[in-house]
Amino acid sequence: MRRGFFLVVVFVLLAGLAGGLAWFQLVFKPEMIRGFIAKAPQPVSSVAVEAAREETWRSRLPAIGTFRAVKGVEVASQVGGVLVTIGFESGQEVRKGDTIAQIDDSVEQADLKANQANLKNTELALERQRTLVGGGSTTKAALDAATAARDSSAAAVERTRALINQKKLVAPFDGRLGLRRVDIGQYLSPGAPIVNLQQLDPMYVDFPLPEQSFGLLREGLEVEVQADAYPGETFRGKVASIDARVAVETRNVLVRAEIENSQRRLRPGMFGNVDVLAGEPRTVITAPRTAVTFSLYGNAVYAVAPAPAAAGAAQAGGEQEQLVVERRFVRTGAAKGDRIEILEGVKPGDRLIVEGQIKLQPGGRVRIAPQGATQSPPSVLPKE
């Protein structure tokens, strides 16, 4: 009996001790820490802010394009032979019909003289046959044979002239030549490239757009293009044509725009960021891109607002305004440059934090950094 009573007493004491330790760790200690934290002064974070504002935008269809020449060819010979003359320098501007290169045609020139002599002889024979037929001294068949011989000789002359013309390479249109790839005395095989010729004004830019944008597309829409070679510059043009089909593999439609290039600054093969201006201008609320925090749970911004308890005291005492952080979930729209459209969650004039969001918590105290103490945006934005 005594031993059992002793065991019960020990068990009750141990249970009370365990319960007391659990209450201290799970209830009393957290409340004590929470009280210390509440009484401790909250750190004030320094942030940079910028106000949301209203702007007039046009709907844009972004795309990635490639510049290409309106006309561009690889100048090559149709026939083989030894190159005897080069009539250009690398990078030279040429006009249609200017001589680019000459292949040795001495054999063809000799053949031309022989064929011309034969043609003259067959023409004289044809005239004699016509005279004899008129006098009744020969048959109509002899006249026909003389006519056929004359036509065959004329065809031989034309064929030789065509071979001679093929060995003289001329510019098929106005444009700029590229780098020379051949030298005098070199034997050229049929189809061997000599130089490339590009017409540089105007220029085309080809770019794909998803089929969802097909209903907004039409010829004549304005296009803005930015090239990596000229940061910060915008080249303008218009949609020239739209492909007749949508690619089954990608569900994209290929669009071609024409860009003015009178200064020859754009070259075929360059990369371009394209924006097609579709739709009428509209008023939107915009914010800096750096103000928006993107996540899987939704996009959000941090706005600054006066601290509720200190707003009246600051106004009455003339002290510096005390600010706190508000986290707002927003719905974003199109982006243009370093600004992004805010469809919901922000009003014009709201002060949004653009630097220092990582260290913030909703309700935390902040102060606005002096102007000029923040980082300036880079001149060239990263590609999307």
C-alpha cells in the first residue's frame, strides 16, 4: 500500500513538473518574447519611392525580329572560267548594270566572229535562192533549206553572245557590295560566290506573332524597332505584309515591316526588339518595373503611408512624417521601357517603393532616402 501510494505521488509530481515546463516553453516564454519585441524600438528602413502616374499608351504587340534586305543576292557566275577583271572594291556602292567581274571570254569571242562570218555567208546564199526561185530556176525546197541554214547560223551567233554576257557579271540592282571573295587569275566554278550585294534602303524586319494577335494585325500599322547596335534609339516603320498562313508547329504568323534606312545604319541579319502599335491610345496607370515583386502567389507592390497613430501628432508638432509599409497585391498589364501598367491595386499618386523591398515587412517603419542617394536605372534594360 505504501509503495503504491509513493509511486502515485512521484508520478503526480513528475506530471506537474512536465506540465509546468511545457507551459513555460509554449505559453509563457513566447508571450515574454513577444512583449520584449513589442517594447523594443522597430528599426527604420531607408527606401526609395516613386509615385504611380497616369499615362497615355497604345496597345503594343512585342516580338523579336531579324532585319533583312529588301533585295539581297550572292553574286555568282553561271559558267566556269578564269577571272580576268574585278570591277569593285569591298563595301562599295554600285548602280544597276555596273560591272562587277569579268571572266575570260576569248574563246567565245573567237566563236562569235566565226559564227558571224557563217551567218553572213548563209544570208548571201538565201538571197541567191530567192533570186533563182523568182526566175523559176530552182525549187521551193532549196529556198527552204537556205532559210533554215540562215536561221541556224543566227541562233549560233545569239548563243555565243549569251555565253559572252554570262561571263560578264553586272549588278542586278542598286546596293552595297560586301567583302570580295575572289582574286584575279582564280578559276571560278559555276555557282562560286564572288561577293554579296544588298539593297540597304529601305530594310525589312521579319518577326513572328502568336495567332491570338492575328485579329489586331493589318497592313499599315506603325512599328517601333530597337537594335542592340544602337542602344536607346528607336527605328520606326510600318507593317508591309502578313504571311498567308499560320505555322502549324508554333501557331505563329510571320509579319514583315518596312523600316527607313537612308543612313545605311541597319544591316541584314541584325537582331531587333519589335513593338507593333495596335489599337487606339488609352489612359493607363503605370509604375516603375522595379516596384513590382513577381511571385507564384501573385504580383505585389509595397506602398508607403502615414503611420495611423502618429499622423495627427506629426502634423500638430511639425515633426517628420512617420511612414509604414503597406503590401498590396496588384494585377499587371503591358510593359513599356522601365514602366509597367497596373490594372488593379494602385491609384495615381500612390508612393511605391522601388528599392529596398527585400528587407521590408507589412507594417514596418520606413523613411524615404534623399533624392540622389538611390541607384539610377541602367541605360540598357535586360531583354525579356
